[in-house]
Amino acid sequence: MSTNRYKAVIFDLDGVITDTARYHYLAWKRLAASQGVHFDEAFNEHLKGIDRMGSLDLILASAPRAYTPEEKLALADSKNAHYVELISTMSPADLLPGAVEALDACRAAGLKVGLASVSKNAFAVLDMLGIAGKFDYVVDAARIARGKPDPEIFLKAASELGVSPADCLGVEDAVAGVASIKSAGMTALGIGDPAVLAQADRVIAGLDHFALADY
Ligand code: G6P
Ligand code: MG
């Protein structure tokens, strides 16, 4: 297959370009413990790609009591404050191996490059990583009504890039993200474990294995 198969590549951020998935995990783990909820890596897998309030609802579903909307907002704010503290020292050194090379390879092949992260911290993270200028379009998560696995965020990226979804390759580390790409009608490249990302068209271990001509 040639690189001409696509006109755009739309990347997820957390867990694909940088290992912030780890920091989300640590922040949710502390929040869960504070509410008496068991939390482990397996449960965290279901939270990847899920927006902040959606993730909180999933965690609190096994809490011993019910929460008011105000309490939930306060808990979400406290998780985010911890997360922001964890990422505050991020720099270009936190780019995952192969990330910059993958972005540059897409650009060099004449493709549009988009970012589709439901994180409201995405713009700040891109700035800290020093790669904000490498994207033709970054979706503003604050303006997305339905998070992954809904296709809205990938469809928004494609439409802003002026490319039809069928001409897009989406790159994701989350089960919900791969589902979002597939229901948008795009080809999905998974990052991680093929057994977990079973819905992806192809799965690689990381962007250091990214080879555009292969997909
Ligand atoms: C990404 C991460 C999720 C995170 C979500 C919202 O999708 O994979 O773990 O919950 O963004 O991030 P935010 O920074 O807005 O809380
Ligand atoms: Mg992700």
C-alpha cells in the first residue's frame, strides 16, 4: 500500500505522543483511593480516552455512596489539579520515541496532520512538548459534545482538515479511541497490545515502529 492511500493522519495525544496516560492513571488512582474505590491498571484501561467527567463517573460507580453534581465537580477539579501538577515539569524530553519522526514523516508525505484528544490539557501539553507547530489542526476538547468512543472528535478533525474520513488514518492507544476512529469510517492504527486493541486495523508497539507506507 502506498502513502497516497491517505490524505490525513489524526493522532491521539495521551499514550501515543507522550506518556501522560501514566499521569492520568496516577491522578485517578489517588482520587479513587480517597473515595474508598479499588483502582488498578486493568480498570484504568477502560478509562483511557474517556473524558474527565466520564472517567469520574466510571470510578464512582463502585463507590460506597452517591455523589451530588457539586461533589463530582469538586472531585474532578481535584484530580485535574493533581494531574496538572504531575505534568508541570514536562518538556520535549517527554516525547515518546518516534513521535516527532512520525509527525514529520506524515508532513513530508504531503499529508495533513491533526490531533484529536479529549483532554482539556492538550494545548498546554503540546506547548510543553514543543510540537504545537507540527499540527495543521488541533481539536479543542472543550468544544466537543460527545467524547470517545463517539466518532465526533475524529470527524471534527477530518472536517477541519478538509479531508473525507475515508482518507484518514487515526492513531490511538485506547479501546474507546479505536472505536471512535472506526465509527468515523477511518482506518485505525493502534498503539499498544493487539489483544486489547482488537478493533484496530493494525497495531504497533509505539510510534518508533510507525511506517506510513505499511498501512
Ligand atoms: C485523554 C486521556 C484520558 C483523560 C482525558 C481527559 O483522553 O486518555 O485519560 O481522562 O484525556 O483529559 P483531561 O486532561 O481533560 O482531564
Ligand atoms: Mg490516548
